[in-house]
Amino acid sequence: MTVKTEAARGTLTYSRMRGMVAILIAFMKQRRMGLNDFIQKIANNSYACKHPEVQSILKISQPQEPELMNANPSPPPSPSQQINLGPSSNPHAKPSDFHFLKVIGKGSFGKVLLARHKAEEAFYAVKVLQKKAILKKKEEKHIMSERNVLLKNVKHPFLVGLHFSFQTADKLYFVLDYINGGELFYHLQRERCFLEPRARFYAAEIASALGYLHSMNIVYRDLKPENILLDSQGHIVLTDFGLCKENIEHNGTTSTFCGTPEYLAPEVLHKQPYDRTVDWWCLGAVLYEMLYGLPPFYSRNTAEMYDNILNKPLQLKPNITNSARHLLEGLLQKDRTKRLGAKDDFMEIKNHVFFSVINWDDLINKKVTPPFNPNVSGPSDLRHFDPEFTEEPVPNSIGRSPDSILLTASVKEAAEAFLGFSYAPPVDSFL
């Protein structure tokens, strides 16, 4: 059996088609892994790429910022090192305020659950993180950074909103907007790729969100389809701010090696200082994936993929418009100083001919009808969540009262490390 392809690439045999399916399955599995765990897996593999730069990357030398990659773990926080963002504004919030209904996501440090607030009867996505796991990997600064960014971004339509946060002796709780239209990754899995108008709409809303973050001197650093949700109407909602870097002024740089393998920009792989244009590279990679089905330099072998990102010219098939081609070439420019967005940031993306049909005022006011409607029937409609999550039982410990927990030395340490985490918005913000 052979299947004819549209492009002049000969025929696609059954065995080749099976090979492509295997590639996609491997791709989806590795995408669920964190960068740290994935690179450790690669580093322990017997394969070694011959390219010296890739060998250097896989060795993962010590990062220049101490908060990431755990190359040189810091000791447990002492009282002088405690992260204190001020007294709790919501000291009475507790897990028993919620009915925890379903697991809708999982991560390195905990789970995301659909929950209904008992008094308000409102539905939320509650991110429940284990302090012990966070402290073990020395990631408390990132959790607090995520909280900081959430507090700053509550007013943008394409960024997930934080309603309040609180903590118990052993857990942290983010009470977030409940978004149930599904991950962009989930929809790409089902449809393989999108038509150009749909990809343009998503890219425009993503770019708007990134431009807003940049205007607040925040670099996102981890744009990928798993972190891009669709709301119940089909609009983009960017989530997961754990890798955000704050206080990056215009032309300011940072140097932490972080992100997701498929979307790492060349300057990150080179371990060079990088700036906010790293987000525009990621936008280019996501747009490419929306149009073609896989990231631009993807390989099943991570060392080869890194080599591709560093050295392989961008290859664009002819089934996209010239404006899309020009935009991808601008965003996926390996030299960050020549990349689209290097001079005037979001304004360069906004004014590109590819987005000439977008009315940006209507877009940010959600007056542009999304090209796809998830058609969810209500909060209990979980059709767009991965059954891997929703079929998992809700752990009994999620809603455990802190009064029932014995305050051991490790739990006390965990409590001290997250001083100031709890948050509730001021009363007048609801008026």
C-alpha cells in the first residue's frame, strides 16, 4: 500500500508511514518531560553527537544564574534567605473551602485540579504543589517568581488570572482561572496542523500576551503548545509562568539555560546572554509547528536536534503564503540581533504584513471571532483534557487540613521558605 503525498516527494510507503507515527509518538512522550529530567536522560545515554557544541550542551555546564538547573545546589534557606513578599492577605483560605473534583494536569511538583469553591460555587483550576518536592530541587525561587508574575498579569485577556493563593504546612495552592478549551498541544495532536488563518489568529493573540509581558520587563522563556490553552470560546490563554524572568529591561539580558528542548533558541544553546527576543524565536517555532505539525528543527535524537537549531538552515515547504514565509524567516533568525523584534519588540511583529488583516484593538477586546470553538457545555465538560489526567483519582491528601499535619522539622523548613506566598486581591478590585 502506498499513499500519495501532495508535494512532489515521491510516495509514502506503509513502513515509512509507520515510522512517521513512531516519530510523533516519541515526540509527544518527550514533550511531557521537563528540561532537566530530559537532558539528564540524554546525558546518561551512550549516544554522543560528534558536534563539539552539542557535546558541550549535553554536558550542561554550571549556569550563570544560581536559581536554575541545580548544578550547584544552595543549602536550605536560612532565616536571612527567606523569600518574604509581605504578610498574607488571605490568612483564612484553606483546602476545605473547595470540592476537588478532577485532576486536569500534572507537573514536577504537583497537580492541577478542577475545584468548586463551596461558598461561591465558582469553578477554579487549583494548582497544588508539594513544598517538599520544590525544596528538594531548589526551585522555591521559581515558584515565588510564578506567583509574582501572576499578580502582575491579572488584567490581560490572554494570560491566565490568579484569584488568590494560600499555603498549608506542606503544600502551596494557586487558585487560577479555570480554562477548559484544551491545550493547543492537544488540538495539534488531533488535527496535526492548522490552516493559515487559524494559525495567524493564535499567533496574534500569543504575540499580544508576550508583548504585554515584555512591557512589564518580563521574559516568558517557555512558550510551547502545552502552555497555551484555549478558553471556552476558543481564545488563547497563556499559562505556567514558572520560567519567567523578571526585571529584564529593554536590551537587558540574562543567561540561564532553561526552556523546552524543541524550542530552545540558538543563543540559549550557545550559553550566551540572551534577551526578550528569545520569546520571538519561540513564537516562530510555535507558528511553524501550527503550520507544519512539528517544530522547525525537530529530531527524535536530541543531540541532532540541537545541532539542527545551531547550524541547519531553516527549511520552509512551499505550502504557505509569502507573508508567512517572511515572518517565519524573521522570527527564526539564528542571530538574535537580526531577529524580528530585536529593534522595536512587539511593534515589529504587530506591523508585519502577515498580521495586516488583524485589527489589534478588536483582538485584545475579544471582538474577533475565534476560528475554532471548543463547544464545551459547561465547567464539567472535560472532553478537551487528556484522559491520562482526568481518569486519575483525586488524592485524599489534596484537601487535608493543615491542623492534621504533624509539624516536623522538614515541614517547618518548608513553611519558612514560602513566607509571603498567600495572596488575596484588594476588596476594591472586585468593584
